[in-house]
Amino acid sequence: MATGDIGEISEIGEIQTSDLHDDAAARLAARDLRYTSARRALVDVLAAADRPLTLPQILAADPTLSQSSAYRNLGELTLAGVVSRILVDDGFAYFELAEGLRHHHHHIVCTTCGRIDDFTASPALERELHRTLTQVADGTGFDVADHRLDLLGTCSDCR
Amino acid sequence: MATGDIGEISEIGEIQTSDLHDDAAARLAARDLRYTSARRALVDVLAAADRPLTLPQILAADPTLSQSSAYRNLGELTLAGVVSRILVDDGFAYFELAEGLRHHHHHIVCTTCGRIDDFTASPALERELHRTLTQVADGTGFDVADHRLDLLGTCSDCR
DNA sequence: CTCAGTGCAAAGGATTTGCATGCCG
DNA sequence: CGGCATGCAAATCCTTTGCACTGAG
């Protein structure tokens, strides 16, 4: 890693916008993909949002984007580890910046309107979670790479 | 609850097949829905499986079922709280018996082939999980009804 | 009889893909 | 120049829906 001290940044837990783009570019470059303006625009939209977005929401936030390219680029960004795709039961895929480009968090999903908010779990829970992860990984033959913890309920608007 | 001692059974953590069907029928009846042979067949297929199934898998397990009715019935069964729908990133919805008709468990998902296995979390984790649930519910204005904890990784076949 | 349930076929809709063009390296 | 990237339009494919028929109560 000759380009700089990226490792230190993750310890701070907050990522500057410039570093965000540097990091995104690096993850793409690792797969021989370019960090084009369209892809940068996607990252900007997701970085500005405080919650995961559907493709229509992304297009609304930046109308210069085209649907098929946005889908295609979100796919590339997902493979490159810049973006994560989240599914809820409303027919849409939701997109957010991937782990490492954003602080670690979980989701609270409104099962009525599909709205997704972020929340942070207590250190105690994360600790217990991690213990379980490794435990289960040992027992199942699965190579556990990640976990997701969602709370399902009804948001204040839908109550 | 005049029909019997269902409450005691859940403490054992194992549900007898007859009680499963009784319970399913009761949950449907509460919504003025019949427990028809097609719906019973769906429950049988899901009860026999040790993992969530896609609709094609369900139809393969019982070829007498028709696709549209199966989808429609799984929808009714989901609304009635007999079945749960799970989404992973492979384009298919997965179905399993709902909480209460099955022991409490979580999922470990293979992000390569979509395969889903069940696993049980430690009491310590569940306790911590529950503490977080109520905590977050207080802080967000969400009415938290449920949680889902998935581990994501690669199964032994795809490694 | 009545009305929920069934199954075929057709529609729906988010996402993907073919293909010709544009543009960065 | 060469190949990735773009965007339009058409195709895909899981899922839902319209509709006429069947069967349980």
C-alpha cells in the first residue's frame, strides 16, 4: 500500500469526502475499473444521503444519471466493494456506501413504507455479535465475511 | 385458548406436526381463511425442509402445486403469520415457517449461490439483541416488531 | 346457492442486456 | 487507436393479477 496511510483513517471512524473518493477510486482501480464522473456522482448521492436509497431515489437526486448506466455502475461499484445492496420486501433494491467507506451501522426497516433508517448497536452487542460470528463460522463450514442485523417495525409516519 | 396446551409446547422448542397444522389452521381462521389442502401442502413442504425455500424449490418438492396459487397462498399464509418471506440477493424470495411455528433461529447466507442455512444464536447474544431492540425502539420512534440477524459468507460448496 | 379457492394465461415491473456511439488513457 | 463507459431500447424473469371454473359449507 504505497499510496498513503488509508489504514489510519478507518480508525478515526469518520471519512473526509476527498478520502472517500480516493478510496472509491482505489477500490475500482483494483478491478481495472475507472472512476468516471457518473460513478463519482453515484458515490456523491449516496454519501449525501443519511439512509439507503432506491434507484428511483438516486435518479431523482441527480437527474443527469441514466437508469441503465446507474444500475450497471451500481453493480460494478458493488462488486468493487464501494456500494452495498440491501433488500427489503417492497420490490426495490436499496443502495448505500459499503462498510469501510461509512461507519459501521445497522438498519431499522419500516415494513409498511419500506423506509430504512440507520442505527448503531452498542459495543456490547457488537462484541457478542462478533463472538457468534466466529463461533458459527467454525461450526458450519461457511466462510463468514459479514453480518447484517435489521430491526423490522413501523415508523412513526406509518403508525 | 380452549383447544389445548399449545403454550406448553413452545417451551419444549419442538412442535409436533399435528399441532403445527392446528396452529396454521387457527392463524388462517383468525383471518377468515380456510386451511385447504393446497395450503396444507405448502406448510408440509416448508416443515419438511431444514432451510428456507424458493418457489421453484417448493414446486419441485410438490409438483401437484400450481405456481400462481402457490404464490397467492404463500402471500395469504404470510399475512396470516404462518409463513415468513426472506430476501437475498439472487432474485428469489425464500419462504419458511414463521416464528412461533418453528424454533427461533437466524440465517447464514451464501452470497455466491444463494443457499440459506439456519443457525441458532447463543442465549447471551439473544439477550443482548433484545436489550438493543427495546433501546433502539425508544430512541427512534419506530415500533420494533421483529429483528433479523443474517451472517453472509461463502458456503463450503462455493469456496 | 354462495363465495373462497384454484389454475391457466397474460400482465406487471424492477433489473439486465444488446448494440451503436462516445471518450479516457 | 483500443477498450472501457454510456444510454437508449428491448428483453428478462420473478411475481402478480384477470377471469372463468370448481368445490366446500
